[in-house]
Amino acid sequence: MPSYFTDKDGLLTLSRKQQRKLWQWRRASHLYGHPQIFGQHGCGHIVQETVTDCSFVAALCVSVEYEHRFKRQLITQHVYPKGRNGMPEFNPAGKYMVKLFVNGLWRRVVIDDLLPVGETGKLLCTYSVTGDIGQSLMEKAFLKVMGGYDFPGSNASTDLHVLTGWIPEHVFVQDQAFDAERTWTRMHDGLEQGSVLLTIATGEMGSDVAASLGLVPSHAYAVLDAREVCGHQLLRVKNPWNSLRWTGAFSHADQISWTPDLMRALDYDPKTEHDDQGIFWIDFASVCHRFDAIHLNWNPRVFAHQASVHFSWNMDMGPRQALHDFSANPQYTLVAEHGTAEVWILLSKHLLKTEENVDFIALHVYDNTNGRRVYEPRAALHIGEYVNTQHVLVQLTARQGEQYTLVVAQREKTKPLHFTLRALSSTPVRLVQAPVPMYCEDVTGQWGSASAGGNTASPRYMDNPQFQITIPPNAPLTSGIITLETAHKHPINIRVFRGGFLVTRVLEINTVATSGKYRSQFCTCELEALEPGSSYTVVVSTFEPFMFSRFKLRIGLGSLFTVAPIAREGAGMRMRELHGKWMPGSECVGGPDQSYHKCPRFLVRTECETRVLARLQTPHAKSLPLVNVSVYEFDDAVLGTLCASSGSYTNSPQGVATRQSTIGRTGCEFLVVASAWDHDVDASFVLYFYSEHTVEVTPLFY
């Protein structure tokens, strides 16, 4: 008795339905003696049985048919042991090794030859009517990787990718972008050249309709040939069941379409086709009408150059739903280095265990990025559709030297995922991780009742949280990115100013960068050419005042930097809020006439030396007037020396303010003057007066 090998991983699992039909597990040698392994020509002898999936059997059929037609090894080269001719051979010990392309690499899968047999003595797995066990062994290796004979199924192009490593492409016939003529040309030419493997699939259809057409709903079929003859576009197709054929146009039952010239060209006579192996001819127009999908697998050797990376996307990388925020998504830079080239980019999600695929993934392609990371889902060269398939393919015409950014995305993260990203091209391509800033700092904060100041048109804009970024003197010219995110769906914005001091009014000339339009929940601001030894102010704002929320600010630069919060105006000082109004022609003159005695004035008395600051705003004015606020010494009702002034008359939404100045000694009086440039101003105002120590402020009436 020979010593049989038994797989240490045990028998493959069966579903309950399969278990009910199981009689026993039998050795291949006990079933067939000394069977052949892939010794038969073509795929007419291959049959799908109870425990098998139609997509895998369709994939197996087109692979075997390819080897027969082109006399090249495709899947048989990966089965061991081999004979001198390079073909697999029978092992009496029942041990076999099959190489499969799994999770981006060729991997060895070791199996024994124990196969499931039903009560009638027939195999319950894929088998050959001739007793060839190659198909059964290949299926067992495949299903060992997929978790067992209770494999829920996928699609034929995904299975072919595992069997052959060929690039999967899905074409959905009912899609609005479907181009029948272009698809036919690619299918026909690819099959003729041996560069593509083809399968097609039906969708859901009523049982009566399916029966009348000789089709199976939601079923995969193998395409064995594509011919364009006598003005017809025809496909030769096999049903993996090895029975039940198409009964429509150009079928064996069609008495009209088959002309003598057509039969002669295809060497086919429907009158003699009595042996139903599930093989039939069908015209491409009927495929487009009755089938849902065309699956193409392309030979990667068509492309002279390839690049690939493997990576993980863990749960702690970014938000659970990255609808607005791509900052933590896996991203890669793609460059075609020599000339414009057609580049195919394949994103493959790794298979870790057999389960329903509920992960909706996409691949986006951005140009005009210089290969840098993309932080927001803005205008893209290609916006990928979120699909729950294992593979996503993007075909791109890449311009020489241009750096593209590839962004991997998923609709919602539920678990860690692992991927392989491949780029295939006729010219050399480079695929590297998109660069991230070398130095990063995270700052958290919140917009509250005193700090949610609204947008740049709001008088309270300066109340928004502000931060100072300082670049060391010995640092190089640097660039970077600032991101801002909030838990609430508020429209938010980042604006960066020169100076590093508190921004109290918005001047475009001092603006270095901005995130642009207010965006919900997440926004970014790119920084370019920040100078060494310089400081900058970052202001984060919501669109409307009093939009409360916590926020996270991340600053990433190419050089070292420091970041610190900037204190609010008047921080640590006492504040008085005073209201007044200018009347046309009488109480607004401060411009050319400088009739300050006619302007609204406020008397300030102090008992000691103190620092003061005054801010004047016109929040309710229909059109902002040119205004000024000044502080003067006031002695015996005479306007004295100017102590502080807001400077030139300005109509900023944030108003005008003096700098902090020191005034006072015991018993001194000072006058705060709120003036407008024009005579005809009719507007109310608010005066905020800050002082280090307690002062007495009294309105004076003209």
C-alpha cells in the first residue's frame, strides 16, 4: 500500500446542502487508478457540479481553452509535480502543489487528492467526463485559499486573476458609458492575439424568460472564441453546467440565421449539434441585450514595465467616513518617465478570510498636484466609483514627467484593509508613496460664545482663534499644508497672514494663503515659500458667528517651526462696551474739517498710570463709513496732546482700533473721540474700551 499524503489543514468545509449530498471523501487514485492531469484538449469535457461556483468553472474553461488554442501553458505551468515535458503529472502519494496569485504575489498552496463524492458515486466538485483530475485539483487549491467548498462565489475575472495573474477589467453592458463597438473590437482583437481571457455574465431575470432563452440567471459563461464573419459579430460560449444552451439568434435551434457561407466559415452545422456540452454561438447584439457584464482579463506581459506596492489601511488612519477628508488615505505618486504612455492602474484588496464583501472601495486620480498629497476631494482627473469588488482598474494616458496622485478611498471603514497597487505601462513608470510633511504639529481648540467670530465680513472676525507660526532663521524656504477639521458639519475656513501678530482686520495685501470657499467639516490651506526667520498668523473661522464646535488644526511643513496661540485683543484687561450714534451734518465731522468737538466723545478719568486700547465698530451700518478713533489728553475742556489713534480713516468690517498705549496719572482726564470722515453719516457705533486698571468712562454730549 502506498503512503498517502494528507493535508495537515484538514478537509475543506462544505455547506449544509453539500454535506447532505456527501457520501465520502475518496482518493483520486481510488476513483480513477492512474488518472491524467490536464491531459485533455479544450474545455468541452469540464463540468460544474454541486459544490462548485460557476464563475470559477468559467474561468477554468477559458484558461484551458487558451492553452489548447495557443499551445502555451497558462495554468498548467503552476501545478506540481511535473513531468519532463513541463506538464503536471500524477503523484501516487496524492500530494500536489499549486501556485496561485493571491494578494499581489504568487503563493504556493499544498493540497492532497481527497475529493468529495456523492451517494451516486459521482464527484461533487468540478470534474472531467474523461476522468482527468487536473480541474478537480486546481479547484481544490483555489477553494482552500478561499476558505472551503462553501465559497460564496465572486466573478470570473476575479477568479482568473487568482489563477493567472492577468489584469481584471469589468465592463457593465447596461452602463450609460458602454461603447458596444469599441468593446467588440477590444474583445475580438484581444482574443485573436491571445492577450485577453473573456467571460460574460447574466443578471437577474425571470425564470420563464430564462427558460425560453436557454439562459441561467446570475450565471457566468466562458467565451471560447470571437469571430466577425459574413457581416456578423459572433461569440462561441460555454455554459459551465456542460448543458443548457442559448436558444435565440445563431443558436443550434435557429433555422434562419445559419447560411451556408456562415456555416462553412465557422465549420459549424446546427443540424448535427446533438451533443449538448453547453457550447453555443451567440451574436454580440444578443449578448448586449441579454447579459449584464463582460469580464476581461488582460495578459500583464502586454506591458513592458510594471511597478507595485503593498500597503495597509488601519482603523486609526483618518476618520471612519472620509467623505471630506483625504488627509489620512493611502496615497501614491505615479510618474511616466519616458514619453506619454498608456498606464493601467490596478488596486486589489487583499483577501484574508471568506466572507461577504461589504467594503466599498474606489481609486481616484488627480493631476496638477506635482505628486503631492490630496487632502480634499476636489476636482480630479478621474473620480472612481465606490464598488464592493476586490479589484478596481483605472486606465490613464499619462503625460511624460507629470506627477499624478493616486488616492485610495473607501465609503466607510469597518476593519483594517490591506491592498496591492500595480501600475503597468509600455514605458518605465515610478510608483512611490506620496510625500507627507516632515514636521507636523496638532493643535486643538474650540469656537465658543467669545471665539466664534464668523467670516471675514463679520465685525467679530478677529475674535476667532488665532495662532502664530514661526520659522527659525536658519531654516530653508519651506512649504506645507494646514488642515482643519471639526466634529460638526459647520462651514469652516483657514486664512494665513504675514506678521505673526493678532489680526484685527482683513487686508488682502497681508494675506499669504487661504483655504478658499468655506467648506463643511474639513478644509485645507496650502503654504508656499515661507521665509526663514518670519512669523505668520493662522486664523480659523466658521462662516457664521456663534457656530460652536471643537476643532483640530494640523500644521505640516518641510522644516522645523513653532506654533503658539495668540491672545485675544484686550486679553487681561478690563472692557467697557459703549454705544453711540452719528447724526448727519452735526456729530460726525472728523475728516477735512476736524471738528472733533462735534463728534461723539467719552471722558476717561484714571487714578493711576494704565494701559488702554479703544476699538470702534459700526456693525449695523448699511454701508461701512470711514471712521477713526483717537485718545487725547483733556485739560480744562481743552483738547490736548494725541495719546493714541487708529490712524487713517478706514471702513473695515472689524472697525478700527488704537494700539495699546499708556496713559494717566492721578486725577488726569482723557477724551476718546469717535469720528467719521463724511458729514452725512447716519449710523450707530459700538466702542470697546479696554484698560489695565479701573477707569471711569462717561459720555459727553455736544
